[in-house]
Amino acid sequence: MINADLIYQTILKSPTFTFPKKEKYYMLNYIKAISNSGQDEKLAINNKIIEYKKRKKPLLLYIMKVVKEEIDKGKPFAKALLLGKVLNEREFHILMSSKGGLAAGIEKIIETNKKSSKSFAGFALLLIPPSIMITTLYVTHDMVKNVLVSMVQPIVSAGGTPPPLPAYLEDPSIYLYVNIVFYSLIALFVTFMFILKNKFPEKYLRVIPIIEEEYVLDILKSIKSVSDGGGINLANTAKALSNGETNKIKKAIFEEIIERTSYGKEKISEIFEKYGANYNTISSLKIGEDSNNISIGLNIALEDLENRYKRDIGIFLKVGLWGGQLSMITIAGKPLIDIMLIMSVNQMNFKL
């Protein structure tokens, strides 16, 4: 008979396993609510065990039992959550370095996990419509050809000379080449950005301004969130945020902040300048550095950047939406025009 607990134990120990994001969000908010109420946080774990049993979530149930066992053994609550992989290394260090109790630490984790990633939707709006149309025209080539041939058949039957079929219908490889070129350009751009991100991270944020805004906004918000309530110690904050950070650029920036601020020098504007941050952000951070109060510069930079991002992402999404629609219409325009022309010729011959 298969030992289910042994299977779950193997899954939990796997380096690739991560606790489901949605369940993590629900759990952390629930623990925070229990903590804010003044009740023992362990009550949240006990209730989650009952919940997962009722919902028939055996793996999550097993993990909650592991967390409860570790707490019963005397492990700190945060350490038990780490061992159950409810928290990753980064979140664990944020929670351990947080001032203000467990609820305040969890709130910081939730805030730092919020990503400004609306630009992805803009790229999708821009690229998906023409992709669908180009692929559809290639796949339905024979169908379109048969429709056009049937439309000119009455002209042929009456002894007339129909207009010639468009070249792309006589040679179906034309749309194949269009597909190859289109998707090759997308692949080339993605490859270029991937190489830039991994080999030349200092250049990556300079390519597309909206991506720079998202990255810098996430980093500054994380620094403010983790530091909030206990004064800003950039070195400790960056250490907490760099632990377990999977994004290479963000990790590189955090590590440079650690290196430059470990000896009391709170000069981070040069780091953001090095990675291509907007001048407004850099100058705002310098205000705080010059006044020996980095929190002032951080607040100015965040307020300015949040307003700019809100405006720019709105424009970017509109450009993506309209650009995608117009490109789709343009691609579809040629066969549509051909159909209209053939229909008009067909009608003219019937009148004659």
C-alpha cells in the first residue's frame, strides 16, 4: 500500500515545490486577522487543518500538520511556516526583521509581493490580435480560395473573364512566410530581452520605459514597506528583500544597496542611475541623501513615480489595444478588399 504521507514529504522537500500563491495569500491574511484580534496565531493553523480536511486538499493538509508539529516542538511561528514552505526565504527574513509583531510583518510580506506588471497586458493587447489574424489567414487559405473561386464561377459560366485571383491565393507559401517572419521577429525580440536581462542587466531597464517604471516602483515600495514602522536601515532592509529574490535585476540592485550601505553610507541614487532609472527618481532620492534623511527622498520618489506610472500605463494599454486592433484590421484588409472587388465585378457582369 502506498504511504501518502511519504509522497507528500517528498514533494515538500523538493526544491521546486512552492506553496500555492492564492492559498498563501488567504492564509497570511487569516493569520494576520487572528493576530490582530489578540488570539493565539496557532488557532489559524488549527482552523486551516480543519478547512483543508473539509476541502479535501491532502497535500495542504499535510503541510499544515507539519507546521503545527514544528510549532508544538517550540519552533518560532515564522520558522515553522518556512519549514512548511508557506513562506520562502525572502518572506521569512522580512518577517523576522520586521518590527511591530507578526501581523505587521505579514502585512509587509503581502505588500512586497504585489507586483506592478500591467505592462504585460499591454504587450498582449498589441501582439495577440495580429497573431490570431496572421495564423487564421494561413490556416483558412484553402477555404478563402474556394469562396472566391465560387464567387467568380458565374462569370466563367457566362463566358466572361473573371479577375485574376490574388497572388497569396495562387501561392499559399506567402502567408507561411508572413507567419515565419512575424513570429521570428517576436522570438528575436524576446531573445534579445532575455540576453540583455541575464548578461547586461544594467542595460535592460533602459530599453522600455514602462518596464523601468515597474521595476523601480516595485523595489522602492518594497524598501518602504519593509522599513515602515522601524526607521529605514537600508542595509538590513535590502538583505531581507534579497533573500530568495528570483528576479536577477532586482536581486542585483538589492545586493549593491547592501554593499554600499553596510558601512552607514545611505547613497543609493547612484545605483538606480546605473541601472537606468528615470532622472526624477534619482533626483528625488538625492534630496533625501543630501538632507541625511533617506525616507524623505524615498517618499518623494514614490509619490512622483506612482503618478507617472498610473498615467503611462494607461497610455501604454490604450496604445496596445488600438495598435493590436489596427494591425489586425490591416492584415485582414487585403483579402476583404479582394472579396469586395470580386463581388462588385460579379454584380456588374450579372447586370450586363
